[in-house]
Amino acid sequence: MIKIDKAIIVEGKYDKIKLSSILDAVIIETDGFAIFKDKEKQKLIRNLAATKGIVILTDSDSAGFKIRSFIGGSIPQENVTHAYVPDIFGKEKRKDKPSKEGKLGIEGVPTEIIIEALQKAGVTYTQTTEPSRRITSTDFYEDGVSGGADSKRLRTKLLKALDLPTRLSTNSLLKLINLFTTYDEYKKIVEQCTQNMKESE
């Protein structure tokens, strides 16, 4: 696996599946042009850009460039890295016929070309044998974020510390916290929030 600290932005779920097999990274799909109207996902991408930085890796067709331009135009340039795959003509295995422009999307591009595109863009990475440790619902329970007498209070402090909406459900918080922090960062934040609660009693 190749570990990348920045978040990777791709177009669709099959692109995400492809990259998840080779990259240990936060991968966000735009659902194609749906990103143009999805205010919540736009905000999520802006937040990821501000905290981690993002790499835009869309298809090499005109649709991919429209999505790339839309996302890149709403984020400070110092937080955005553009990685480009070359035009490769062909058809993905799952499809009956080629796309409108006849070019392979990210899901069909060979792994070595994707890695080369990231290298050319200057994306730094490290080789790992296993994916990063993810935060789980068991961690939440053991750390008092869920299932305890003061869990709601702790969750509120955790959400504020991460600059996330305080109305988020526990499941939504779990999903987002894995996007914004590593396991070690999460543990530190929970410890700080727990300590603050004790000091305010």
C-alpha cells in the first residue's frame, strides 16, 4: 500500500474502489456532476483541503476537467494538487462499450500510471504493508464517546474540537472522524476533551 496524507478526490465509486486497493488515503468521490449541487460535500472537500490538502485525480475527458475546474476554483491553490493521467483509449471491463470520448476513466487506468501521475504531481507518500488503523464504534464505546452517562457531552466537545456540526449522529461522526484524523490524533483529542470535562466539574 502507498500511504498519502492528503485527501484524494475522484469522480465515482469505481474510481474509489480502484484507488482503495493501492492507496492508504482518504478518498472522496464527487458522484460525477452531482458535486455541483451537493453543498455538504463541497464543504467537506473545503475542510479537507484546509486540514490535509487535497489531490484532484479526475478522468482525462471533458467531464473530468469540468469537475476538476469546479473543485479547484473554490479552494486556495496552495491547498490543491492536480494529478493528471494521460489519455488512454479503451473500455473498462465492467462496461459494454467505451465512454463517449473513448478514454479510460481512473478505474481503468493501470496502477503504475496512476502512481506515476501522483509522482509527477509531487505528491509525497510512503510505502506501508497495512492500511492505517481506523477508528471504530468499539473505540467510541471504550473511550466514552458512546454508550456512557457523559457520552453526549463528550461528543459535543469532540465535534467542536473538530469544527463539525454539533447535530451530527454518532455514526456520522465516526465516518467523518476517520476522514479528518488519524487514530493517534483522535486519541489525543478525546483525552483533551475528557480532561476539559473533568476540570470543569
